Amino acid sequence: MTSHQHLIDQLRKICGTANVLIDGDLTAWELDWRKRERGKALAVVRPANTSEVAAVVKACAAAQVSMVPQGGNTGMVVGSTPDASGQQVVLSLTRMNQIRTLDAGNLTITVDAGCVLQTIQEACEAQGFLFPLSLASEGSCTIGGNLGTNAGGTQVVRFGNTRELCLGLEVVTAQGDIWSGLTGLRKDNTGYDLRHLFIGSEGTLGVITAATMKLYPMPKSQLTAYAAVPSMEHAVDLLGLAHEHLSAGLTGFEVMGQFALSLVVKHFPQQRVPFWESSPWCVVLEHSDQESEAHARECLERLLEAAMEQGCVSDAIVAESVAQAKALWHIRESIPLAQAEEGLNIKHDISIGVSRIPEFVRETNTALLEKFPGARLVTYGHLGDGNLHYNVQAPESDDAERFLREEEEPMNALVFEVVDRYQGSISAEHGIGSLKAHKLTQHKSPVALGLMKSIKYALDPHNLMNPGRVLEI
Ligand code: FAD
Ligand code: 2HG
Ligand code: ZN
């Protein structure tokens, strides 16, 4: 008998015994994607609909048991797994996976929070629409998790973060009430915009159960180019040229450092990775065009010609087929997986004004390698958004666990000190979770933290929604 037997019985009544998991192998829900922390759940509860979520939240709140909302559990900052106490309920949304409606006239889709991102993309595509949110984890992350983290991904340069794509939410509050805001309106200035409080709140204010998201017409043509660039300065110059030549047609712009690409070559030898041996940086960029394939190709070729003339690009290829374009994107998307294969690592998901990125990289590389000789820099990311994954792998001869235990804090401190001086962000897209909650305390102003805590106390006065995540309370 657990000390919460009454609660477990109630949860079984609400969701059915098969959907309240308390023993057996719960690794999929208790261990985070990066294998940084293993928690222990009181129970994993899998409601089937919004009413069940509301009843679960009410029952947990009455028992003063805290809840951890979870989608695909692909988060990078230990935000969706329980702590080690064995006293938290994991509220998994993955059974809530229905597409509710697609309104072609309004260019919106309304979906359950547990829908896998790729399922939504495919459902839209089947009806001739584009849902532009795109991340390498799209085969398993859910729209609820994307909203919970305000995920970025590879199309932000044109379409914005998940927040910009959301027109409405349905939420179960920390008290177990249902707020239904699935209006799909593009204009609505009736008081505070509650949707924006819940987006990016990482499950600390309530449970997102459904969302209305924006759609776009499918482009007539999508072309991918892959270019070798001699330096980060040149990569930023290329980005400027791409904006100039492609305008709103620029839908992706990613940079990849040589060592990051070497990890793809090492761990996924079946992939053909162009230019990685000869160039310190490579860029993959995407051009979407509403006119025609021929027009798209002409624009892209003109851009690459101008870039070569200016010396920003030393070599380039334009994909000739959809399969080739996919293969080029696959190289970029394989970097986090290759890094995981290489072993535990330190991640810095930072953003800086794009124009200052080259200076940031030069300064931080020098300081970091001086203090941590042999550290291997895995630098890549969404250059179009000024967002770098400035990651670090332990020196080859070192034990990665020791490296993380002893060097992560001083290394974070070094990198984030430079980020602060450049007025950047210490978490551009992955969020705070529990891994970076102490960092938020150090790097946000007391006024900003005070306002955040006021919101948290107002919406979740008993600190039952994902406690210890985002804010140190
Ligand atoms: P989870 O990991 O389950 O949860 C994440 C957070 O959201 C937790 O705090 C959780 O409590 C909360 N949450 C989950 N569901 C709900 C809900 N219904 N209501 C309220 N809160 C909820 N991220 C990017 O931003 N850009 C990238 O390019 C990117 N690429 C990735 C590539 C790989 C290979 C991997 C493994 C991850 C990547 N991520 C990226 C990180 C991750 O996929 C995103 O953060 C994603 O949005 C998480 O979705 P999820 O469903 O897995 O959420
Ligand atoms: C990406 O852009 C993801 O590939 C993951 O945000 C980044 O693993 C990382 O650091
Ligand atoms: Zn990213």
C-alpha cells in the first residue's frame, strides 16, 4: 500500500486501471532524453480527454500531490520527468492525440495537446497546407510540449517560434478548471492574453490540453542549398545576402561547425557529408517560393553567385531532388543524435544579436579553451535566429561523467558571463526546466523574477504544477 492509495484509487476510477502505471519499467517516463536525471514517479497517469485531465488535477490538488505534465519527453532541460521523491504524478498527454478540426477558410488547425508534431505536419500536408514548426524531434515531441517550451526549430527565421504559430489554447488550470480559449481569432484585445502566459511556462502554470494553430499555403517549391563558408563572419554575411535575395522566401538558415559535422561522419558513416573536411563551417539554407521551381532555382543560384563573388561561400550545392534536400537536412538534424552517441555533454542554448555572433564565438572559444584545455566545441544551430547550440564535449581522454560533475558549473559560468555582456539569452529555445532553474535566478533581474513569481503564485498558489522547474520556489 502506498501512502497515497486513496489518490491512486481515484486516478484509476478516472482514467481506468490500465492508464495508471505504478510499477514495472517506467523508464520512458522517468528518465529524461539526455539521460541527465532519473526520477521516480508516484504514478504515471494517462488521461484520454480534457475532462479526465481536469478530474486528475482536482484529485491530485485535493491530495496536495504535485504533477509533472509530459508530452514526448524529448525536452533538453529535465523538465518533464518527476523528481526522485516518488511523490509526484506524471501526467502524460500522449493518449490525447486527435486532430479535432482543420478550418481551411480560417487557415487553422485545432489539435489535442498529445498530438505528435509530425502527425500534425502530415495531416496539414495531406490537405495542401503547411504547418511550419519543424524540429529534429518531430517524430516524437508533442504540440503540448512544443507550446510548453515555446519550441523554436529550423523555420523560425520565417515563421517565428511556436508562440507565433498559436492562435488559441484549451488549458486545465492548477485548480482543475477548464479554460477554453480555442477561438482561432487573429485579432482579440479583450484584456490580458492568457494564452501567452501558458506558452513557454513549461507545465508550471497549468496543463495545455488542446491548441488552435496557424496554417500556411504549401509553397510551390522548396529548395535546399548547402554551402561551405570560410568563417563565422562569412556565414553572417551570407545570411544578410540571403535576406536580401530571398526576402520572405528564406525559410531556414542553419550553421554547422567542423567538429559537429565530424561527429555525424563518425557516428553515422552511411551519411555523405559534403565539405566537412575542407571548411571550418557549413551552412544549410532553405528557400520556399510561391511562384515556381524554376523561379526558386534562379533566385537561389543568383544568391550563391553573389556570395561566391564576395567570398562568403567557397563551395556550394543545391539539392536536385526532394530526396537530396532531405539528406542535406538530415545531416544538420543528426548533430544532436551524434553528440548523444559521443557521450554526455554540456549544452549552451544561447542567443545573441546575429551581427555579434562571430565576435562572441571568437571571444568565448579563446577563453574556454584556455580554462578547459582539450574541451571539444560542438558549435552549430539556428544562425538565422541568432541562436547557437554552443555545446561542449569532454576532452577525448577524459571521463565525461567526471567532466560534467566538476566542470559544468564553471563552464556555464564562463559562457553565460559572456552571454550577459552581449545582452543575449542563456536559453533561446529549450527552456529552463530543473537543469537551469538556478541559472535563471542568477541571470534574470530581480524585477523580472518577482513578476514571474507573482504570476506563479496567482495561478498555482500551492505550487503543485511542475514545482522546482523554471522558478526556484
Ligand atoms: P516534453 O519533453 O514532454 O516536455 C517539455 C516541457 O513542457 C516540460 O516542462 C513539460 O512539463 C511541459 N509540457 C509538456 N506537455 C505539456 C502540456 N500538455 N501542457 C503543459 N506543459 C507541458 N527544441 C527546440 O526548441 N528546437 C529544436 O530544434 C529542437 N530540436 C531537438 C532535437 C532533438 C533530437 C531532441 C531530442 C530535442 C529537440 N528539441 C528542440 C527539444 C524538444 O524536442 C522540445 O523542447 C519539444 O518542444 C518538447 O516537446 P515534448 O512533447 O517532448 O515535451
Ligand atoms: C537542435 O537544434 C536542437 O538540433 C538540439 O535544438 C540542440 O542538442 C542540442 O543542443
Ligand atoms: Zn535547436
